[in-house]
Amino acid sequence: MPAWDAMFTTSTPVLELILRGTVTFLALIVALRVVGQRESGGLGLTDLLVVVLVADAASAGLRGGADSITDSFVLVATILFWSVALDALAYRWPRFARLAKARPKALIRDGELDHRVMRREFMTLEEVLSQLRLHGITDPAVVSRAYVEPNGMISVIRRDQAEPDTPVVPPTA
């Protein structure tokens, strides 16, 4: 029975656990609100990396494994600073953006699959066709361009989607 007692008793005072959880949660909410949301359509690789690193840094403060909560938040602030700084540098200097940011890769050009891109992205023909079906397309020949976007999603431009010569005016009611 002593093992059961050790399993269900806290090794850290409950009030300390509540305080650590409250401070960590509120500070992360404030920090993430200040940083803002950069992509609404999907989660990019860089964003995923930042989330994992922030979670790892904050977890020490939540568990009490860090020397102090301040230690954890200095690390979290550093990670968020560099995330924003790299985005700012990429925005300011396009040459840097070409190095630091992923770019879309043309998967289909004028109905022809680019097998080199498929190999590099580890995409099978079945996966490409599945993605096309999600866009309502059953034949790659009707695709003008399809891109693997930096967030992993596939964007498709059909051949029959010509650019309009005049702006589209919504109907009046």
C-alpha cells in the first residue's frame, strides 16, 4: 500500500502547483496575443517548431523543474523574440526571406505532374490525386498550376479559371 500513497500524494504543495499553472498560462496567453497570429490557413513548420519549443520551455515552470518561473519565461520570451525577429528580417529583406522562408513548389504545370517535386516531398500519385479530388478535380490535365504550399497544403489553379478582363461587380439587391 505505500506505493499507492506515494502515487496519489503531491510532492509539491497544491497552492504552488495552482500558482505555477495560473502564472504560466496567463503569461503565455499575453505573450501569444502580443505576437499575434501570422497564418490563419494552416500551421507552418516554423510555427510548429515555435509551439513545441515554447511548450517545452514553459513545461519546466509548470512542473517546478526550473529554478524559477522567471527562468522559464526568459526562455519563452527569447524563443518568441527570435520568431518575430526572423519574420521581420524576412519581410524587410527579400533575399533573406528566400533563405529563411519556404516557398511554394510547383507540383503540376499545365496538366503535367512534376515527379521530381513529388519525390522531394515524398508524395505518391495517389496522394496527389486525393488532394486534387478535395478541390473537385478528377483529372490533372485540367490543372494549370498546383503548388505544395509552405504549410503543406496544396493550392490548385484550374485551366478554365481565366483572369477576368473586367472587375466582378456584386449584384445589387
